[in-house]
Amino acid sequence: MTNFAVGDGPPKAKPLEALLRLKAVISPHGPIPVSKSTWWEGVRSGRFPKPVKLGPRTTVWRQSDVQLLIDNAPPSWVDSKGTM
């Protein structure tokens, strides 16, 4: 039996975080206009977010990390319409 303090209920579950594969992050399908080799160099240098390894051949990025990168995108990534 678990004891909770008065007024406390069971701990709340954390919201699930979306995970994105590389194809969903970089061009031509994703919002970040860089090549695969440029992306991996940026990951190594710390310019782009660190990946999460799900398995030996499965690498993903947290959507929140990618969104933070987009929110702080350099002006050269944004076209004249204000979109990436």
C-alpha cells in the first residue's frame, strides 16, 4: 500500500515527448534547410541538438529540441515570406 500526504494523489505522469527521425528534421521534407552531412557535423560540434539512440540503427531527436532550434534559427534560414 502506498501512502500519500493528505491532499496528494498519485504522482502525475509526464506528458509524452514526440521523437523525430532525421528525415522529418532536415530538408527537403523537414524544416531545417541543411544537408545530412552538415546536420551531423553540427551535432558533433554542438550547434544542433544531441540525438537519442533507440537502437543500433535508430536515431531520433526530441521535438522540443528541434523546435528550440527553429525558434532560434538564423535569418538566412527564413525566406521573404517569413517561413523556413
